[in-house]
Amino acid sequence: MSGTRWQWRDAGSASGHVQQVADSGTFNRIQTAYRAYIDHATTCDDCGHGAVRCAEADQLRRTYRAARTQH
């Protein structure tokens, strides 16, 4: 799985754990897709402020979800 790796996270006084983290390129791709979706949804009159999505918002959401699974 390229684009992500497992990294130890110290929890201070509790026991630590490993967590999956994205490299900067993967993180930027996901954030860019998410930002496009959110920016559209908050300004589109047809989106109904999250209750309903227009066709463009649906496509932007699919793009965001694909970016999250393409590691």
C-alpha cells in the first residue's frame, strides 16, 4: 500500500499504539479533493446545505472518496 505507512504514536503516560499515516502527496491529494467538495457544497444553491447534493457535488464526493482509497 504505497502512500501510507504505519507509525508509532506515543500516548504519554498510557501505552502507545501504531496508526496509519499518509505521505504528504497522498495527504495533499485527499485534502484537495475534500476542499473542492466542501467549497462546492457550501456555495451551491442546489445542494441544500448537505441535505441534498447536485450532480456536480456527487461527482466531487466520488472523487474525494476515490482519493481516500487510492493509497
